[in-house]
Amino acid sequence: MKSGETKRSTFKRLATKRGNRIVKSINLLGNLSNKHNYSYTESDVKSIYDAIEEEVRLSKSRFLVGLNKGRRIKL
């Protein structure tokens, strides 16, 4: 965290930077779909996207756990 920076501004700065890096990497990954330049199987594609989707699910759940704190069912 930079000196004088709030937790919110730190989050926004880092989330923007990291999010943009992820989007750029996904776009670059999509460039590999050109069959004229690359050879791949359906299994290759499934392996790549299964891993990406699992990491996105895990990352998202880490945020949602924090948001759902205090929401408990009481019978």
C-alpha cells in the first residue's frame, strides 16, 4: 500500500491493473485459436479452460465468503 493511500483506493488501483492484465492474457490465449498457425486438440482446449474456470470460481468464492459473513440461518 502506498503512503497515504486508503484500503479502497489500493484495492481499486490493484484490481484494475490485475484485471486488465488477465483480460489481455485471455485475449492473447484466444489468438492461439488460429488453426493456420497452431495445432491443438479439443482436449487441449478443455484442459486450458477447465483450469481457468476453476481458478475463477475459487477466486470469486474468496470474495463471496467475505460478503456473506453474518448471513446465517437461525431456526
